[in-house]
Amino acid sequence: MRLRFDGNRGSIRRRWPSARHHFMLPHTPLDWTQRDLFEGLRCFHSGAFFEAHEHWESVWLVAHEPEKTFLQGLIQVAAAFHHFQRGNCAGTTSLLRSALRRLDKYPDVFAGIVVAPLRVAIRSWLEALEAAPQSSPPPLPRLQLTASGSVFRN
């Protein structure tokens, strides 16, 4: 690898000598018992949605597809409920819709999470938020892990 001056804004870019030096990082499944994924789950289930979003985003930044888009959907769910806590129903609705569009592309079980009940919960929240007059919101969703087959408890 060589470093070269870009010429724009004084930046330096890394450049591979040839295409044969490109490589893929090994695929690693999401392990919800480790570090930021675990802390994000703990925060999500305790109602600390902004913090859950932050923990998961650090994993999302280095993730590869298809886990990357899946994590983005979960991050949007956490961000949506952070908006709800702050009284921003429009932001909540928008983020839940975006999250659902992403999560609808995945099977009922993916990356250690049972996705189907989360999608049902998101749809229930959207119905409650869009009802006129607005109805009481349903309970906050909990993420269900596949390893134990039960809802994560902190």
C-alpha cells in the first residue's frame, strides 16, 4: 500500500498497488452476548434508546451486508423510541416506517433475533400513532433472541 497526496484540502489517501491486493474481511455473525451489541440490548430494554442506538451504531459502522442493513433497521427503531420519549411523534413515525421497510426484507429469524414479533410491534405502534384521535401506544417492543428462545432480560 502506498500513501499519496490527494491535492484536495491537503488530504492523504491510501492506495492499493493493484486489484490483487484487495480482500474481503471474514464474515462474522452478530453475537448479542458481546460488547456493544449486548450493551445496546440492555439499554434498549431499559428504555435508554439513544444509548442503544449509539452502541449498535458502533457495530454497524464496521458490519457487512446483510447484517449492516439489519442493524440499521434496529438502530432506527431505537432512534424512533428516543424521539417518542422526547414528544416527537412525527419523527417516531418516520423512523418506524424506515425501520420497517428495512426489517421487512429479512426472514422471521435473522442474526440471532426473532424479527417477526418486532415487525408486528412496529406496525401496532404505527397504527396507534396514525390513529385519529391518537390512541394509547402499545407496550414498547422487546427484542427476542433465538439462542434461548426467550426475551432478553437485563
